[in-house]
Amino acid sequence: MPSSRDGIVIWVTGLPESGKSTFARRLRSELLEVGRQSLVLDGDLVRAALAPSPGYGPRARDRFYETLARLAALLARQRLTVIVAATASRRAYRRTARGLAPRFLEVYLDVPLERCERRDRKRLYARARAGELSGLPGVDAAFEPPERPDVIARGGRDGRAVREVVERLGETPRGNHLRWATQATRPALPPAQRLRGHAEAPRLGDRPSGA
């Protein structure tokens, strides 16, 4: 029977600009508070560290996500808690990651496309709408939300979801020491409703952004 301290991959998925990196950092901070060591693999940072740099075409994207899944699983097999913050727009990518990992937990940042576009700190959506960028999940490439995620978060600062992940790992939060804002929770939407506003047909181009 797996121990609560066995290695695990926690994959944080969601549309670009949904707050995946923020959620991953806050989760790592909370795990440190309860004495659990963890590390974050941010998809964009892993891309930047690889040489040669991965492309964004269909085959290159497939290879990148397989590489990321294998790296996360390798680290988890060393009894590490690995938090992956990466869009992984296709369910097949996340299914592969689940199959490779010794233990796996999927967190879905269920953030509406409109809210992600308003955030747009990297100008991904602005460039995609202007025709300067192609293959952006949610615009002209499909994003396939999880059908049965282990945890649903309403954004990167959803403290309730962070606590749920910690509890699922068998850890006990130390009192009410979460310092970040907790967004209001809503009932989980059925998959058909969560897909509204997301692009249905992928069309990958030369240089999309967002891991």
C-alpha cells in the first residue's frame, strides 16, 4: 500500500494564463509548511532549459510533453513530490503522464477563457487574436479539460483547492496558516459546460506559446 510520503506527480493543467504557475508555487509553499519537500517543473521554464529548444508543431509538442512526463515520473520515483505546471492541452498527454508516474494527481484550473484573456500578462491572447500567433490552446487549438480531475481549482490563488491537494497527500495542514486569498467556490460543471468558449478543432502553427 503506498505511503503518504511515496513519490507523486501533481499535474496542474488549465488554459494559458489560468494561474497554473501561481498555484504550483503556492502548493509548494504549503507543502513546505507541513514538512513535505517538493519541486516545481514549470512547462515554460523546462522548455527554456532544453537544448535544442522544443518546437511548437504537433510532433514537437507531442515529444515535449512525453519528455516532461518522463522527467516528472523519474523524479517521483526518487520519492519526490513533483508539481508540474503545464497546459498539456490534450487529455492524451496527461493520460501518458498518469501512466508513467508511480502516483498521479490531476489538478484542473477551471478558469473561463474570458478571464484568462483579461489577464494576458504575456500578450498571448492579444497576439493570437491579431494573427501574430497560431496554435494557442483555447483560441485556434483545442484545449481538452479533464473529464474527472482529482481537484478543481478556480484560479491560481484558490486556497481551498490547495488545502484539498495537501489533504489528499495525507498531510495535515497546521491550523489556519494559509496566507493567500481563497476565491469563492462554485459547484463543478459537467464537462460539456466547461468546454464552452474553448476552441474545438486544433490548428497548430509554427510558434504558439504557453507550455
